[in-house]
Amino acid sequence: MTDSTTAASPTLVVVGGVAGGASAVTRARRMNEHATIIMFEKDEHVSFANCGLPYHVGGEIAERESLFVARPALFADRFNIDVRTRHEVVDIDRSRREVTVLNHTTGEHFRQAYDKLILAPGAAPIVPPLAGISASNVFSVRNVTDTDRINAFMTRAQPGRAVVVGAGYIGLEMMEQLHSRGVAVTLVELQPQVLPLMDPELAHMLEEEIAAHDIDLRLGDGISALVSAEGLATGVVLGSGETIDTDMVILGIGVRPSVQLAEQAGLSLGDSGGIHVNAHGQTDDPDIYAVGDACEYTFGPTGKQMRVALAGPANRAGRLAGEHAVTGSSAPVPRAWGTAIVRVFGLAAGMVGLTMSMARRSGLDARCCVVRANHHVGYYPGAQPVTLKLVYEAGTGRILGAQAVGREGIDKRIDVIATAMHFGATVHDLTALDLAYAPSFGAAKDPVHMAGFVAANDLAGTAVIMPIDSDLDGYQVLDVRSRDEVSGSALYGAPHAINIPLHELRERIAELDSAQPTVVSCASGARSYVATRILMQRGFNTVYNLSGGTLLRAHAISSISAGYSGPRPAPAPIPAPPVTGRRGD
Amino acid sequence: MTDSTTAASPTLVVVGGVAGGASAVTRARRMNEHATIIMFEKDEHVSFANCGLPYHVGGEIAERESLFVARPALFADRFNIDVRTRHEVVDIDRSRREVTVLNHTTGEHFRQAYDKLILAPGAAPIVPPLAGISASNVFSVRNVTDTDRINAFMTRAQPGRAVVVGAGYIGLEMMEQLHSRGVAVTLVELQPQVLPLMDPELAHMLEEEIAAHDIDLRLGDGISALVSAEGLATGVVLGSGETIDTDMVILGIGVRPSVQLAEQAGLSLGDSGGIHVNAHGQTDDPDIYAVGDACEYTFGPTGKQMRVALAGPANRAGRLAGEHAVTGSSAPVPRAWGTAIVRVFGLAAGMVGLTMSMARRSGLDARCCVVRANHHVGYYPGAQPVTLKLVYEAGTGRILGAQAVGREGIDKRIDVIATAMHFGATVHDLTALDLAYAPSFGAAKDPVHMAGFVAANDLAGTAVIMPIDSDLDGYQVLDVRSRDEVSGSALYGAPHAINIPLHELRERIAELDSAQPTVVSCASGARSYVATRILMQRGFNTVYNLSGGTLLRAHAISSISAGYSGPRPAPAPIPAPPVTGRRGD
């Protein structure tokens, strides 16, 4: 016991009792048995499973009680922590190191001294300022009180129709769960795709799945007004002018960080609007920490400060800030990589780091490839394709991000790549990973390896990638699929494609013009890779492999998506071949 | 085309046409369109799925044809590769750069010149030299000819009983698959546990699963003789003297690398008995490469050369050696980490790197912890526990290995840790990983994070681990489970344990002797960690947390495993607390 008495038994006050706050107080207690620890939560409940809320509405999580990870009594009995719900911290007096607290049950205000203060207030759902938006059948989905309201309404009113506004994580999950309760759902999204944090060609795979479940999908459209009658919303007026009649409305537009308290206290915010913190989660005031959705993290792919409103970073930062607050030291808060996953009916969509769209906007010299490979060996029954997109830096091969869509094994591939990215991996590292293989679990050449191979070949100039959404006009296009495959589904946007099945290519190579820049395609990009290599070594100067093939190209640039027939983003610019020398030819 | 003519169109000869050989020739072709490429395979088939063989016997892989990943015609048509099956390379003349080939169909020998030669001969099943071992109902499981023989025998003879010898990967898979065909299986293993590459307490979890499927499990016993009648094996005599009557015998004892050809040619072998190669897979003769089960790899955790008879490393090394042979350069062959997984009925068992037993034998100053946490959040239905053991270096925290057993999500955790190990990760890295989380896919605090937390706490002295198989005599033992839990199942090997439920500990702490070295236990190690922290900060000098808790301790040192009641290995030595200073107390 070498610590001074003050440091050894500080008073720690925590504002907010969900992911970040609850992680902070429990770690603080384990690291300092003698501290006084008080956690204030303005709402009814602490330490609840907010990622589980949609599944309680849908009934998959049947028991409301199971949403509570830890009750106030557990905090008291196991951790000797004083938890006060319905207590809102409304002011921070930094000079006196006191907070002012409003007890919502009694209406009283009181002051509480602190040695260390951790702000974990979270974020609040965005509610557009429309007339009628506060109707009793318009809901956000942020806490158990919200799901209590939704469930009570559904039991009482037995709604047959719902409009879900916003096709991000919460919107997609609520769409799925309301559908499973038999509600006819209209999903409205302002962007021309669902899941705007994903590149369009992968998001479009989700749209097919959504349309197959009879969801009325309205992309590229927003809500401009509500129609109300007798205090209830009865319709949603879209930006396009159409009115959708409905029995209830779910808002899944996004969240806004709860930074008022920090701002009032004169603590700085960062460029992304979250509370600015250092590597230990400390704000400008070293006695005040901030964690969770209200603060900024160092974003791994760019090194810039940014908000990341996800549970994982909040838990990690809370745990470390709690330790630092009561011991004076801890490991630094790790960088956040934006790793996330969402289930959409039978599909999963996972992502980490930057999409190609984000990478371009960030000004990075980014390249990308897409592979489609089975989640376990094809010869073992039940193999499901994983569509995996890798985004990487042109010069260094550093991985900037990955996205994957499929029915099985999506979480594993995203977690493997997220782990590699933690270490600053390049695409070459992916080719070298030693992953677990047995027929029912994977493949000796996993989709992760395949993505690494394709990207490494691209960077080496061995087989340069043509992005799947590229404009193929002006290129000689070679389609190396079989005649049956070609007659079954043509290569989108390339009516001028020449079909020479791969096994005939060496004999029929004279039918092609070796002087013309050439793009090669097949169903997925695998056979066209072999063909690319043949052409490159037989006198063709400029050859590209269309990464992702016919299957993904339909998703990338055709208008198959239900609910959207407007303009798509312009095709991607054609990449210059890498400056590194070509190998092997 | 700057290469010289010789280099640009070399003749590449490859010996062996399965994982390593097939990967070598296809990459070689893609990298060099002008090379002459010939692949000799002594057996009937090339490029077959040998990891799938047990599942074809069991019928899960119904079509024999689907075992063939690529047929010779595909090699010819797509890759312009000359594949010769039933052609055995019997001699290498290094001075002339020629091989002598025996055509098993014609019986003729001929010579074939090479510029580069790749040896991928694989390994041969170990067949013990017992009388009757060549009976027609005694089988190895190495290639399609073997499974053809097994299936033909089973169709003809309708065996009701089988003895499987060896409880490694193949033995366990054959046990499962024969059981699913209705055969009563006896599994015989010389070691006192199944899967000798795993630490015993995790292997014992598999033994419970095996016993629950009515397999007759004989551990710590080997076969000493066969009983034969009319050319068939009718019984297996065990080392213990007992005879097991049977209708067929499967040998799954292991494999021996096929190094004769390399030895004859004067190429050196390494200490582990495999062909010695450099970072590009080159043997002593730079024109001769070796890949796959016959060669050695650099083993990641130790940096030593060692054989790793797994498909992943063979595929990777083959691909790179094929490239190097025809272009003169390639990335180095990556280190192998021994990552593997096997399904045993409803359980999966995965591993990477060193077990604790191996680490001790390697002379490393290793420590370990075990966590038991759900594969996804417990509040979402269907959560299954993952038992995850982490082995790490005492001084540095470098991860040496991991093992996991459970019904769901085992492959993902092993792959994440294998990926981290590729980068030389420490246990601290695991705590910082940003993994994908949604309720049906994981948890914000994943089992991988939990293992990292526990190990980091151990190394920091925050909560020092007592290994699960330790002798608890002489320690004050505190069991912090509820009274009901304790009366339901006592802590094995600790009749002197004192039960104080965690939430009563602060009040009742005077019942314990703070001067005595104390071990704390609960069901899994989570509550006991909290209790450990309380004791350490309230005057107890030496406190250990029993990692894995009551549940795993039963597996670790009791004799619950079916089929074995002999002695267990001695309890592990008690680790000294780490030399790093204690934090937070």
C-alpha cells in the first residue's frame, strides 16, 4: 500500500450506466477496493442490453428480464457500487469538483463531490422536427423504456403495418423483427442503398434479401411529414410526395452524441462532434474522462479522431478509464476500427475500417478487390458463398477495410481481418495466415486468403484489378465463361464482350486484339484471373481482371434493387496500373 | 520479357499431386505461361480432398466425384499441365537434373529431365508391424483408394463393429462417421486422453461427448496383436491384455513423411525427420524444392524447424515454391502455427501453437489461463459456452498457443488468435481487438477479450492464476459460489474449501486467515477474480485465482473420462507470482 490516502480512496462519479459506464465502475472497483463509486443514470435502467432491444420486440428474446445484464443490486452486493437511476447530472463545477444532480423521482437537486468523473452519457436518437413526431405510435429504439412502449402499443393496437425510417443497423433489425411478428413493413432510406456504411454492390445483395421477404423498400427517399389523426401517426409523407399509410413508425435515422454536459463545463469537442479525449480517455480536464458514444476515438485506418457509436469500443474504453481514474495508470484506449455486423434475414453483413467510398473521400490512394468463395469447402454439404471486399492502400498494401456478405461465416472473416488490421497488416499478411481448417469449418484456401492473393496480385501487377462498378466502354472485354453461362446471364454493361471459354483461350487467342486494353471477366473473377495471366504473357500490354465477375456486377451497377430506379453513383474511375514492376511475364 | 530463354521456359517437374503439388503447378503456370510443367503422382488420383475422406465414408459427402477438386483434364485444359497418375518418381539424378519414373500401368521406367523439381510426396500412414495387419478389413484412411476399399467392404460385409486405433484427427473423425453409419465403435488410444495434441482438461471434455455417444473408449491402451480368421481380422488384442472382437479395424495412428526419394538424392533431413528447406522451400539443392507433409516448416511459436502435416501450410508452401521455381522469386514460405480444428459429434476442438504441456517441454517460461464464456451474448437464445485456454510467455506476454472446445464459434476464436499470433501478439493485444458484435454473432466482451483480460491481469499481478490442475493441499481455499452451487458440486480435490458467497465476502472476511496463501474458486473463474481482488486489497498477501473454476477442474483432474481410470499426469507445479509489481493494491 504505497499509494497516498487520497489516491487510494478517491470518490469516482460516473455519469451514465450502460456499456461504458458500467464497464468503468466495475473495473474501478476491482482495481480499487477503497474508492467511493457512484453511478448516476438519468433513465430507469442501467446495464441493459441495448443491442438486444430489437430482438425483444420481435420476441426472439422472450423475457424482458434477460435484457438486464446487471441490476443495481448486483452492483451493490458484488461491487459495493452506489447506483442511482433516474438521477441526471445537470451541471459540472470543475473548480469545486462537484456535480449537480437532479433526482427525477423527487424533483430535487443536490450536489455530489468527486475526485474523478467519468462521462458516459451515450447518444440520443435523432428525431426529425416534424409535426406529429411525438405521437404515441412513433418510436425510437434506444432503451428498455422504448421497447416497453413499443410492445405495449403492439399488444394493444395490433398494428398490421409499420414504416421504418432509416436502413442502418437499428432500422434493418427492426424491419426484420417487425416482419417476424407479422407486420407489413415499409423501409425508407434517404440514400440510394441500405446500410450506407457499406459499398453499394454489397448493400445491394442485402436489398435482394429484403425484397425477397416482401418488405416495401423505398430507397433514395426520406420522410417530409407525418399524417396524424386523433393523436396517432396514420401516414408518412415521403420526400417524393407519396404517402404511405401506416399503423406505427420506427425512427432509425441515427444518434446524436450527448455532449451538452461536457460543453457546458467548457470541455472541448472534436471535429466529429464528440467529446475530445486523450489516449486514457481524459478530456481537457485530467480529472474528467469521457467514454462511449459521446466521445471520439482514434480511428485505426486514418489515425484521425472520430465518433464510433458501437458497444465494443465503449466497453473497452470504459474499462480502461475506470482503471485509470482510480489507480492513475492503465493501458491506453485502443484504436477503434468500426468493426460491426448486422443480420438481415438469412444474410449477415459485416464490415471493418473504410469502405472504398470512404477511402476515396479520405483522399487515400485506395484500391479494392472482391472475392466470392465458399465459407467451407464446396465438397462438404451446405457450403455458402462469402462475398468479401478488401480495400487497401496502393503504395503500401496496408489494409484499409473489409466488407463481407453471406449466409454463413461472415463474422469470422471480418474478425480475422479486423485482428490483422489491429497490427497494421498488409494484404500480404492475409496470404500467410495459418487458419483452422476441417471440411465443415473452412477451407485450406479460405476466402480471407483468396482476398489476400487477389490483392497481392493486383499490387504486384500480376493481375491488375478492374473495380466491379467500372464503365467497360472502350475496352476489349473477354468473357471466359462457358457458352451456357453466357447465354444464361450476360455481363452487365458489356454488350461488346467476346466469349471465349477459358479452356479454348490458348487456341483462339488470335481472335483478340493484343494492342487493345482488355478487361477479362467470368462469374467470380477466378477463371478470368487465369485468363488475365495467359493474355499478359502472350503479348497483351494492358489487361485487367474484373474483380467479382458477372454475379457481383449485376449488384454493382444494374438497377435490380427493389425500391430504387433512380440514378446510381457514377462508375468508379479506372485505376492506373500500379507502378511496381510486373512479375512473371 | 526480360528473362533469359532458359529461365523463361523452364521444365518444372513436380512429384506428388495432392495439396502441395497441385498448388505448385497451378501457380507455376499462372506465373509462367511458357514453362513445361509435368506432375507425377504414384497413386490413382490427384488433387483430391483428403480431409474429406472420413465424411465420404460416413455418407455426409454423398458423391465420390465431389472428392476430386480438380481432374487431370482440368489441369490440361485450363493450365496446360501434363498430369501423369500411377507414375512414381523412383530416383533423382541431381548431376544430370533428371528423374527416373516408374509407370505403374506399364511397368516401364523412363527418365525425365527437369530444370526445377518440386517434391510433394506427402506422408504415409503408420502401419504397425503386426501379424494380420494386411488383412482386407484393416484400413488406413489416406486417399480415395482407401475409402473405396472401406466403402466396398462395408457394403459387402455390413460390419456391426469397428475398432479405430488412434484418437487423433483421423481417428476421431472416423469414429464419428462410422458411428453415424450405425457401427458400434471402440476407440483405442495409447495416451491417457484423446487428441494428444491438446491439453488434458480440454481433451477430457471431448471424452465426455464421445462417451455420451456410446463409443467404447479405451484410453492409455494400445494394440499389441490382431486376431485373424480366414484372412480377416476378427479381434484386436490390447496392450492391457483384453481382446476386442471386431468386424473391421481403422488405423489412425499417424503418418510418416515420405522422405526416401530425398534421402536417396542426398538431400538433408531436419531434426524432426522432414526434408530440410529454406525460406523459399528449397532443399540443399537450390533446383529442388520440397513442400507439404514431407518437409519441415518454421514453427511460429518456437522458431524451430518442425513437421506440420496439415493442408493449409502445404497449400501455401506449394503455391510459393511453384512461383519461385518458374520465376526465381516469391514471398517466403510463412511460418506454420499448427492451427487445426476437428469436429467430435456436437463439439469442435480447435488449437493453435503450443499447448501448456508442449510449452513446458520446450523449456519456455509459460503461463496459462482458461476462460469459459458464451459464443454470443447470453441473453440471445442459443448461447453456447466456449472454453478457451491461452498459453503465454511469462516475461513478455507473447502468446504461445490457444485451445478451445465448444459447440459453436470455436473456429472463429482460434482463427482470431492464430491471426494475432502471426503478428507476434501479446495477451495485451487480445484485450484491444475490435471484433464484430451483434447479439446473434458475439459479445462486446468476446471470449478472446476475456482470455486477454485474465492473462493480462495474471502478468500484472492483478490476479495471479492458479492453473486448473494444481494440487490445492496446503492452501486456504475459498469457494465464492452460492450455497446451492456448492452443495450441487463440490470443488474437486479441495474438501477443506471454505464457502463464502461472493456478495457476503466483505462482511465475512474475518473468517479467513489473511496470512495464509489463498486460492479462490467459483464456477468459471469470473466471480473468484472479483473475490481475489477484494482479498488482495484487504490485507491478504498471497492470493491466486483458480482459472477455469469448478466446472473445468472436474475435467482436469478427476477420473470422469470414460475408458480410463489409470493414473493422471502429476499436478502442475504452482507458478511463482510474476516478478512485475502488483498494481492497484
